[in-house]
Amino acid sequence: MLRHAVQRLLLAVPVMFGVLLVGFLLMQVVPTDPAIVRAGPNASAEVIAQIRTDLGLDEPLYVQFALYLWRLLQGDLGVSIINNVPVAGELASTIGPTLELMLASLIWSIPLGIAMGTVGAYWRGALIDRVVMAFSVAGVSVPVFFLGLVLIWFVGFQWQWLPFTGREGPLWTWQGLRAIILPAITLGGVFVGPVARMTRTAVLDVLGADHVRTARAKGLTERLVVTRHALRNAMVPVVTLIGLQIGFLLGGAVVTETVFSWPGVGRLAVGAILSSDFPMAQGTIIVLSMGFILVNLTVDLLYGVLDPRVRAS
């Protein structure tokens, strides 16, 4: 198990290097000069040239990238061009709200998706199975921003049941809990459908296996057969999908935070890109990419717990 974990950690290193390289190059093709952004539209050419020198923008690209990596290894993410504040401090203040939003969306969407898929597989072809499949297809098809806008219009604006703008406090407060409900429903709504479909397919495959028929022949109740023998053995592909979807959930968080004005990393990334704040945009790319890599690493390690064959390989 330890060797399996070390192998996955070593594989994450070149992936992260590739992400840093691509993110750095993407910022170079943006048709905006960071020196002009910092100096202002009325600055003279001499001032802009001096700022370019101070920022190291007059160096070749490979030198700029090497210096960028060296600063990252020292924990320096740079300084915002717009606000002139450390990028690390801004990211530290926005990671918490993003994690709160993802946690709140996963708490309800994963159990609901697994339950829906299991019910649909057990009553295959029945009306409830068709309802599950219809709900799953709708969850996959509806864009995040559209679902968010619909909830804002009806639940927040027309009916005025819940707040729909900003974060009003941490999750353990009543105000914070009410404020996170609509963003969590929006972000988790696109998560339920894929989990339900994968769970249904995996449970259907396992329900016809020999060990399930043996469990039924022993006289075990259907609840034990489904939960202990069928669902547990069907969880490997489901966990795979959940890991991938959590990674893509970071992208959905960018849209959700923008729609609901949620003060997280996603909204910070959108604001940095729109204002050409390159250091801030690169910092948010690093955080979101590391989150994606850590999620996939966790899923790889869970394989060893769910499937001993992976642990032995």
C-alpha cells in the first residue's frame, strides 16, 4: 500500500510541472502588458519600461519561467498587479469559502446519487427506475449557470425564501447555512446525475454475480444482499467517477461562485483574468490544479482499500 502511494505521488510531480508550464504560457499569450496595467493608462514609456524591468518582463521566457518556479519553491506566489497585495494572502482568505461550498454540495449529492442509482438498479425497468434515469439525464444536461439563475429567480427573488448573494458567515451559523443552500444545490445538482447513472450500471453488473446469488441462497435479507454484497463491490467504478467529478467540480465552483457572488477561489480567478492580474490568475490556477491532483491521488489510494487487487499490484 505504501509503495502504491509513493508511485502515485511521484506521478503527480510531472503533472504539476506541466500545469505550471501551461498556465505560465497561457498568461504570455494574453494581449495585455502587465506593466501597462500596473502603471496605468497615462504612464510614460519610461515608467512602463522601468516597471517591466522590475517585474522581470524584459527577460527571455525561459528565464522568466525559471524565476517563477524558483519563487514558487520558496513559497512566493508574487504580488497582485491590481491591489499590490501578496497573492498567497488573497488565496488563503478565499480557499475556506470554496471548500465550504464544495463540502456542502458533496454532503447531499453523493448519498443521493448513490441511493438513486441503487434503487434504479434494484427495480430495473420499473417506473421509479425511469424517474431516476430522467433525473440523471436532466442533471447532466442542465448547465450550472442556468440552474443557478433559475434558483435565484424563483427561490431567492420571487419567493424570497433564501439569500442568493454573497457569504453571510461560516457554516455553523444560521446566516451562513442559509446563504450556502442555493449555491450548494446548484453545484451539487450537476453531480447527482453522473453518480446515479454510474451507481446504477455498477450495481446492475454486481447483482447478477455468483456471490450475490450465493448470498440470497443463504437466506440473507434483500437489504443485506444489496448493501453488503452488491453495493460495496460496485463502489470501485463509482469512487472513480466521484473523484473525477470532484475535480471537475472545481470548474463548476468557478461558475457557481461567480453567479452567487461567493467569495471563493473561483470568483477570485475570474476577477483576476478579467482585470489582467497575471500573478493572481496564476496563483488561482495553481490552487485549483493542486486540488484536482490531490483529489485524484486520494481516489487512487481508496482503490487499495476497496479492491485488494490494486493494493497487491
